Amino acid sequence: MDFKSKSDAYASAGVDITAGYKAVELMKKHIARTAVPGANVSIGGFGGLFSLDLAGVREPVLVSGTDGVGTKLKIAFLTDRHDTVGIDCVAMCVNDIICCGAKPLFFLDYIACGKNVPEKIADIVKGVCDGCVQSGAALIGGETAEMPGFYPEDEYDLAGYCTGIVDKSKIIDNSTMREGDVIIALPSSGVHSNGFSLVRKVFDVENADLKAPVRELGGKTLGETLLTPTKIYVKPVLALLSEIPVKGISHITGGGFYENIPRSIPDGLCAEIDRSLVRVLPIFDLIMKTGNISERDMFNTFNMGVGMSITVSATGAERALAILKANGEEAYVIGKIVKNTDKIKII
């Protein structure tokens, strides 16, 4: 960019538009990594462009998702690490749309900050680009808004939006789910991006030493554990969908098992989860112990080590596990579908 745009008056009000130009220059190399066929990843225009290739798609359906990172950002502020929360932002969107079988095509981000520090903004966008690469989506646009007086100088908010595509006949809608089907768990990488208001209260993070090793976490610090990015499940799930029928997928986010798994279960059926099979991560044991939280509330707030559940037929379960493992997922069975009106039971 070779803009001559500069406003001393605007700068006196706390908005440095030249900082925005520098941030764009710093993020260009990261954005270039997200290019996929059909995407125009050049930046600086007024809209993001994407050319749809509909070869082999009989009835294309566009699927969109939007989300943010939530109060997990507070951990980024406290540790002054900003290059991972962008992955969370992408993950929260693409993991949602893959639940109906949609392949992500492109992503846009929105960053609102108290003060535009170009290097910090570039770090945030680097994370967004990492998430886009992991999910196969192109970052085709975004916006950075400097809002002094609205946000503190060292804080920001981050949100995103993605669009994907699925052939209408291949939409996953739980209509084929039956009693006896098997529920498979895809492990989470940690707390992901939900429940952080409770996490922050439990650990009193504003006053805690986030850089001290924690024995219960295997010597990792609380800060790095909580900042572990949300796992993106797009590529292994797409590989699974290309080979076997899938009857239901749930992205386990805020509300935990009790809110999210029932969203993929039809009326009259119930996800029966065997608690003894769930591989709970150490961070959740630490949260439950430190906060004196009931196990019921834990399973109704956090992912507890399961970031996504997938329902397949009993006869297809072994093959599904093999496909997922071949694509880097240590998938395992956690339950089955039974007849019941409760939608979910953890036994």
C-alpha cells in the first residue's frame, strides 16, 4: 500500500490510521498462506471475493457460521500472547458448519481494539491464518477497528465468520439415526473456547501466577494450558464423510455434553454416554477440584476432553475409527443410541 492518508486530528482522538496500514503490511505474508482454489486473498478492497467451483455438486447449499473467542481473550491479555486466539476464532466457526457436512470455503475476521499496535494485530491474524490453513479455508477479508475509549488500550475483541458448501443430498440431519448406533468421541486439546468465565473465577486468573509450572498439569503452566488452541476437526471429518455414512455430529462447546450432543439427536432417541469411557483431561480434574464443582455441572459447562462426537451405525463403527485414526484423530467409542425421550444420559 502506498496511501498518503494521514489525519493529525484523528490521531489526537486516539486513532492512528497509519498503524492500520502497517498492520496490513505485516499480516500479508500470513494471509497468503491461506490461499485455496477460487479465493482472491489480496487485501485492501471493500469486499472478499471467492469463485465457486460447483463441479460434482448437484444441489449446492451454502452453510455459514459466526462466533468469537469469548473471555479466553483475558488469558491472552494477561500472558501477552496473541498468536493462538485466532485459531480459536476459526475453530469455533468451522467446527460448527462441519457438523452438517459442509466443507469450509472462506473466512473473514473482525478485530476491535483500544489501540492498534501493528505487531499485535499481525500476531492475532497469524493465528487466524493458522486456523484457516488447518481447516482449508481462505482468509479473504477482515476488519480492524481502533476504538479508543470503548476498549482499554491493551485489550481487544475478536470475532469471525465462515462460509462452507455441502451438496443438499449429503447434509447430515440425524434423520437416519437409529437405536443401536454408536457414538464416537474426538478428543479435545483442552478447554477450547468455552466456559472461561467460570475458569477465570475458579483460578482467580487476574491474581494467579499463570507462568508457574503446575504439577497436576504435568509441569505445564496454567497460562499455556488454558491458551491451548481449540482443535480443528474439519479435515479428519471430511475424510470420514467421503468414505462412510455419518448420522450425526455434535461440536461440544458451551453447555458441554448436556447442551450440545442432544442437538444431533432426534426425538424419541437418546445418547447414552458411558462416563467410564470418557477420557477426561487433567485440566478439567483441576478445575473441578479447585472450584469444588459437581461433575454434573462440569459436563454441562465444558467439553471434558471430548471436542466433537460423531454417530455412526454399529456396523460402521470399526471402519470409522480406523479412518479417523488414519487422519490423526485418537477417536474412541463413548456410548450408543437408545430409545428414550431424555436425549442424553451419562451413566
